[in-house]
Amino acid sequence: MDSVQYGVQYQGWEERMARLTAPALRRGLDILELLVDEDQGLRVPEITRRLGLPRATTHELVNTLIDRGYLDQSEETGRVTLGVKVLRLGAAYERGLDLAAVGRECAAEVANACGETVQVVVRDAGFAVFIVRVDSTHPVRLVSQVGSRLPASCTAGGKALLSTLPEAELDALFPDDAALQKMTPNSISTRKRLLADLEAARERGWAEENCESNDHVACVAAPVYDRLGKCVAAMSISVPVLRWDDAQKQRCVELILGGARKMSQLLGAPAAS
């Protein structure tokens, strides 16, 4: 048998196998996806009715998924729920999500759109720690380093992170004015002003900084959430004040909200975050 004939026969075998197996695979996945939002599970007749499957097919698929550990079935109620194998798949997916890697991907997209420096920060107590930086394409730009640690109250990213904290935690971090560190004459120096800034950030969904960590830089930032709806990072755009005006600010706010939203989605955040 020559190679061309073998290739044709092999391709035909693949197509036949796809016709045979794909429908069963799709139906099995339909069952798993149906049960994702059913905390109490469903009985096999309910699964059959909702998916419009033949009764025998549903029983066969459910039994196979139970046998493989992807579904469990209560002996008392007959209800079918997701099994431990599904949890293991989710855990494996979560292990593969690296905050910095996801941040670099999303920050690069935002930087390409605006040409300015985009950073991702995480919180360490009252400080913002930079874990991602994508540089501006302009010759005049913010100079910063991954690993830098700045007072959170002085940066837009830090304020975005702080805005998600409960009142008790903010009180512990900033019990009085003396707890606030200044980096420039514009840095927040009173607890009253900090709380007002955080409330504004909370209401509109983004934070800003006006020459508070650097005399020559303005910045906007938005919080990033994980699959539990917890704020785990913030993404920011930093622009030298010589290029900063109302139109640029509005554009950067739109971009940073979109970038933070995409990063949150990639980390599995609920749609509302």
C-alpha cells in the first residue's frame, strides 16, 4: 500500500471515528455543564428531559461518568451531582494560572492600545508590590522596576487594592494620619482624604493618582478579581503629565477597566466582578 493510499484510508477512518464518538462526547459534556449550576443535583429523568436525550442514552452516559468519577449518585434520592474528578480538573486548571503570566498577557494588550506604561500590582499589607511592567513606547515614560514596593496610599494601583478592603482592615492598616507615608507633596497625608479617595474609587470602579508617587506622573488603576470574587491584584496605566489631559484620562480609564476585566475573567472571576 503506497503512502497516498494509506493517508486517504487513515483520513477516512478518522472521519468515521469522529462521527461515532463526537456526539457521545458532546452529550457527556452537556450533562456535566447542566449539573454545574444544580447544587442539589438532578435525577436521570430530569437530565433526559432537559437535554432531550433518549432515556437509554442518558443512563449509559451517566453510568459511564459515575464509573470514571466525574459524577456521583445518591443511593437515597437518586440525584446525580458532580464528582471529585471534576474538582481535580478545576484544581489542575487553577494551578496552571499564574498571576504574573496572566497579568503580562493582559497588560501587553492594554499597553499596545495606549502606548503607555502598564503595570500589575499586588498588596503586601499597606504596600503595593509591582509584579508586571510593560513599558511605554514613548521616549519620555515612567521608569519603574518589577519588585518595587511603594506605599499603597501613594499609587493608583495601591488605592484600587485598598478600595476593596473592609473598614476594619483599613482601620488596622491606617489607624491615624501618622500611618500614611508621603512620596511627593501631593501624596495623601490624612486618613480623611484617603478614605474619601477610596470611597470614590469604590463607587466608580477605578482609582487615580495625580503626581502622588512621582512628581511627573498621573495614573489610573482598576482592581482584578479571582474565581472566588476576591481582589488579588490591580492593573494600572501610568502617563507623564505632559501627555495627560481629560481626553487621555478618559481613554485610559476605559482601557484599564477593560484590561482588569479580562484579567479577572482569565482568573475565573464571577461575571459581575
